[in-house]
Amino acid sequence: MPAPLPSPIRDALLLGAVIPAMPLALTAARSLDERRQRALIRYYADAGAGGLAVGVHTTQFAIRAPEHGLFRPVLELAKEELDRADARLGRSMIRIGGICGPTAQAVAEAEALRDLGYHAGLLSLAALSGSDDDAMLAHCRAVGEVLPLVGFYLQRAVGGPELSFRFWRRFTELDAVAAIKVAPFDRYRTLDVVRAVAESGRTDIALYTGNDDNIILDLLTPYRVRSGDGWAEVRFAGGLLGHWAVWTRRAVEHLEACRACSAREAGAPAELLRLSAQVTDANAALFDVANGFAGCIAGLHEVLRRQGLLEGIWCLDPEEGLGPGQLDEIDRVARAYPDLNDDAFVAEHLDRWLSG
């Protein structure tokens, strides 16, 4: 078994945090822009994010390709900046690294993350699509021998396999499981995971929303599930989201507002229900829903470019960019919902983040 999560990290994960999925900062030559990559991490830390996910979909899976060779360098750079952030802020940020591929690759990536001091691995099962539950659970078990796991229900539109309630119920029996990112963009499949965690009786598994189409409502909803002779209630503790890689200061405020509402055990006020619809509408533009999520990474880059955090919207794949009409949609939601951005906060600190 891997070493358990340090108590402060475990407690922070269970309490709930904003965990942005880190974008990759590139130059026009599509090489790593270290200066702006460091500035991004400083932005997330100062915005109040409780952690960072590195090497995940938003960081671009192609960093693992031999021709780019960026997986280890990006992990190392992020580690350095997170070490500095911990020292500067006097708190420990949750460090999650993406893990993908078949079992041999996934175990090797988990070992790299462990050696660099990452706390847990976000385990994509896309490479095992078509495998049965036994094969997928054996894969999870092998990776979990190296590093605590954050399970990942990735939506099918971007390559995630369909995972049954039975799979998730058995997954919750793995001692290495620390959290689950629920991101099928599907209420029925979300309930499968919620029910599995509730029926497991485990209170040490943190649920994190990755449902970009339902962020605020996931955070507000008390999920009450029949378990044995009684009822179990579980909630999403926080979010691990590509959407929260932009306007992160506002995301921290949104999580705090949802947590305060839950603590009052009162019905969600109309203002939070309105916010939910606005965030979902904005996400549709940022993630390029109209074009089947083709521009989901470039859309985030465009917001960060406008704020000055990125120089451009380049992706490792020269063919990857904004979808048709996406720029107009980003313009629309920027005009419609000015309260969702944190432009003033970024402008106030940008020079410091870039100078380091």
C-alpha cells in the first residue's frame, strides 16, 4: 500500500477545495513557456485554490509523447512552484497528478508522481475502454499500490468509458481510494457514483465534481441515499475542474457560498440558482459545447490570454484551437456575466506573478 495522505492534506481534501486542472503554457514555437507556467501556478495559489491537478486533460495528454517529452519537466516545475506557494502562504496545497495509459504506463506515472511528492493520482481509465470490471479494478489496484487514488469518471464525449454502479461500488472497497472526480456530464451516472460511496459506508472518500455542466448544483445538493436500514447523505466537497482553471478567484468565492448555504441546511437561495445557470452557460462557451468540446482547451487559453497570463492560445497539436463560432460565444458570456470574471484581481497581481 502507498503511504497514507498526510493528515492536513486528507483533511483539506475532505473539507473541500477548489482544485484547478492546470493548463499548459506554450510559446509560439509550442515549447514550454516556463515563465508563464510559473505565473499560472502563482495565480492559482494567490486566488485561494486549495490544490492543483497537473498532467491532466487540461494540461494536454500529449505532454507524454516522446516528441514533446514534457511530462516530467511539467511535473517538476509545478512541484517547485507549489513548494514556494506552501512556504509563502503557510499552508499545504493538495497536489494531484494525472495518470493514464495501460497498466505499465500508469504504474510508471504513479511512481514519478510519488517520487516528486504528489499526494494522489487522478486515474483515467480511457485506455481500458472495453475491458470488464475485473480488469479495470486490477488496473486500479496496481496503481493504488504506488499512490493514493482519485477515481475519475470521465465523460464519454472525450474518451471516457461507461462505468457501472457495480464498478464504482467495488472501487470504493480499494483502500487506496482517497477521492473521486465525478465528470460524466450525466445526472444518472453521477448518481451511480454517489450511491456507491454512500452504500460503502466510507466517510474518508471525498467527492469532487468535474461536471462542468452542473458545478454549482453539484456543490449545493445533499444526496440522500438508502443504505442498509437507514439513510446516508453525501455531498460534493469541492471541484477538480478545467473550468476552474480560469476565473479562479471567483470559483473560490462560489465554493465558499455553496458551503455556507449547506451549513445553514436551508434551501438554495435564488441567487445561487441563478449563478448555477450562468456558470453553465459560460462553460458552454469556454468548453465549446456547440462543436462537441473540440475547443475545450483553447477556450480556457483564450480567457487566460485576455488576462495576460498566457501569451497565446497555442496547443501542442497545431490543429487544435477554437471551434467555429467559439470566439463569439466567449465574447457573449464575457459581456453577459461580468461578475464571473476575476480580471481586476489578475490585473492587480499579474506583474508580480510574471516577474517571480
